[in-house]
Amino acid sequence: MPTVKQTSLVTWVAHGIKRGRFEWDRRKVRWAIAAVLTVTLIASAYLLVTSHTAAQGRRIEQLRADLLRLEAENEGLEEEIARAAATSRLNERAARLGFVPVGAEQVEFLAVPVGSGAQP
């Protein structure tokens, strides 16, 4: 079996396991704390970005659903306007309100003098 050169960390861990305890000096403690803090910081940043992305995704889906609902409502309103603005429908409504068609003999035009300084 080929021999693998061990790093100082692996040697330290193996030695500590064999002896049943680890020897901690200040330098190793600082490195261990720095490593734990770094991993914690990276994991926290990842979770923050992931949760923010998920929340934005839900918001986008909600806005898309609202857009589809409003487009359908808008189409319905456009159809209603088209039905209400149809000439036959307007004539029926005018008749119900008491309006009658006007003949050419019933129309009276007013002449407005031009340049007389009259204000509208």
C-alpha cells in the first residue's frame, strides 16, 4: 500500500485520536474559531440570499396571477363597452329615455357673426 504524506492537521488529529485528547494551543484555537466563524458567515449569507430569492419568486408569481386576472377583467369590460356602445343599443336606450329621431325640418342652425369680438 502506497504511503500518503499527511498534512500537519491530519497528523495532529490522528495523534489526538490515538492519545485520546487534543493539544490545543492559542494558534490552533484561533484558526478553529476563525474557520467556524467563516463557515457560519458563508452559510448565513447563502441562506439569506436563498430566502430572499424565494420570496421574490413568490412575489413574481403573485404579480403574474394578478396580471392574468386583470387582463381577463379588462377584456370583459371592453366587451361590455362594445355592447353598450353599439348603435342599435344606443338607439334603444335613447327611445327608453324619451328621445326621438330628429328630422331635417326640425333642425335649426344659428349664425354666429365672425370678427364681431363675441366671446364664446
